[in-house]
Amino acid sequence: MIDNIIAKIEELLNKFGEGIIEILKGEKDIARYSMELKEKMDEIGKEMIREACGFVDEIVRDEKKRKVKYEVVRKDKRSIKTIFGDVEYIRTYYKNKEGNGYVYLADEILGIEKYQRIDKAVKAAIFDKVAEMSYEKAAKEVLGVEKITRQSVMNILKKIDVRVVKNFVSD
């Protein structure tokens, strides 16, 4: 896990150095350079989120206390929109041995709710932006090239918990 993230960071540092050389040679301007760095940083952010989700899932799966109460049913893919972009990860589905239903334990630990497709930080950032611009522009500013519909933004605003927003939005 850590090796993969370190490799991505090394790649970013190489991109940083190469970009400076290209600027000095006149082959690139600062605008293009900053866009390339942002893309690379978002890529690293997505990888770190994916790895963190996988790590939590692995810890839960190997935990002795969990094995007493829950049995593994299967592994499923899940996708969530984050401030870095769409992140797809694998999570384990468990059955309660006492017959009290099924659950994704890692999602509970990570604070990801059932059917949640958009990260709370994204929701908070959109909430902050809609006061200044349209729903579509707010979503585009927060997510960049990732897509979210105006209707989804409206749904976020209808369901938003102001306490969650206060945790993510700066004054």
C-alpha cells in the first residue's frame, strides 16, 4: 500500500522537476504546468483514498472480534465521488451470525452511508459554492472534469446536514 503511494509521489516530484525545465526552455507556461500538477495530485489523492479504504477493509476482515460476530459473504466494488475525483474501491460484505442482517463494516468505519455516492467533503464544498454561482458551475468548480448533474446538486442541498458542512467549510 505505502509503496504504491510513495511511487506516485515520486512520479509527481519528477513531473515537478521536468515541468520547471520545460518552463525554463520556453516549452511550457505556468498555466499548463499548474494544470498538469493538479491532475497528478488528484491522481495521488484518489490512489490514497482507494488504498485507505482497502486498508480499513483488510483490517476489519482480519480482526478476531469481527470473525466471532460476522461471516464474510462476498467482496463488492463501490465508487464514490471525492474532491479528487471518482474513487473505486473493494469492500467486504458481511452477514451477522446471529441472523440480524448484512453490513459493509468498512463503510461504517469510513463514515460512508448506504447508497452514498458523493463524499461529504464534496457536498460541503458544493454547498459553499452555490451561494455564489449556479448549481452546475458549483459542481464543476468543486469536481473539475468529473460530472454531477444539477439535479444531484439540488438533492444534496435538500438533504445537507449543516453540522457536516461546518466541519468541512472554512470561514
